[in-house]
Amino acid sequence: MYTSKVVAVISSVFLIAPVWSQNPYQQPDDTWIQISGTVESVSPDSFILDYGSGTVSVEMTDGDRDADAYKLLPDDKVTVSGLIDDDFFETTTIDASSVYVESIGTYFYASAIDEEDRIFTFTVPVVVSETTVRGTVSAVDPLADEFTINTGTRLITVETDEMPYDPLDDEGYQQISVNDMVSVTGQIDNDLFEGQVFEADYVTTLYDPS
């Protein structure tokens, strides 16, 4: 399992606009961003992302990512989650925490904070927008195709039965476990027996303590 080993600093302002509309050059340093686009060119530890109205460099330099597992290709459609890195003497880049590759339905993970940077702990409040909630996994029930996240103010049941893969099994690049910090994209649904639940379209692991 290729997962991040550090806590990512997440901006207190969560994204509620569609990911295609985010402009990384308008975001301050250390802002958390999720953005989709097409791979324009690829380097060993980075790639250029065309997000529709411009391009930006995306860096994935953490050793936890298996570079031999999959080689990004030009024209791959991807969704990047990570931190804006706008150092004074450098151009704006995105330090990726995860990259979802549509063609293979798979997430790849890397640290969104350089090792020399400070590590922060924080509580993530629930922010229910059109698509996204974030929190810490408090329970996992693979037989029911669901897990529970604690947002700091409430518990939310997340159902995974509509996802194209099973993030709760022991196969593939992603296996959701208790104490993982995750970002879930999907829709609120009313379950007959469980009440209000969150139907996941995809899940991004922001932090894996294992």
C-alpha cells in the first residue's frame, strides 16, 4: 500500500467549487487544493498538469510512491490533491499528497510536506459541500461496504458500494483503516435503516499512520 507517512496541513477553507475551476496561481502558499486536468509532460519526480485554463507543475517526490508501479503518460486524466508551494524564489507548484489516474482507477500517494518542514496536528471540522467531507476513520465494516469518519464534531457513515473498486478490502493500492485521515467525495443519501449516509464516489487517503 502506497500511502503518505506524514500529516498534511490542510487550509481551513475547503474547496466547494468544482475541481476544474481552481486556479493554483490564485491560492496562497500552503493552501490545500484539489484539481483535475490532463498530464501534459512527465519528469522523474514531477509532471506538468493542464487544468483547462493554464498549466502548473505537480511534484511527487516521496519515496513511498513506487515509481515502477505506473508511469504517468501525456494525456492521462488525473485529479491531484496537495499543497500549494509558492516559495518566494520559485514558481508556484503543487506538492501532491495523492494523484488519481482515471485510466487505471488508481490513487498514488506522496508526502505533501517536505521532511524538513514542521509537522502540524489539527482537527478537521465537517464541511459538507456539493461533494466533499473530510475526517478520521473511526470504524471500518468491509462486509457492509461502509466505514465511519469522525470529523471532529460528528460521525458520518460512508458507503462504498457504488465505488468502482473496494477501498476496504486487502487488495490494490488503497486499503482504508481505522485512524486514516481521508477526504471523501460523493453525495448525501438517505438510507432506510441507517438514516443519512454519505455515498462515496471516491476516497483519498490524506494520512495513513501505519
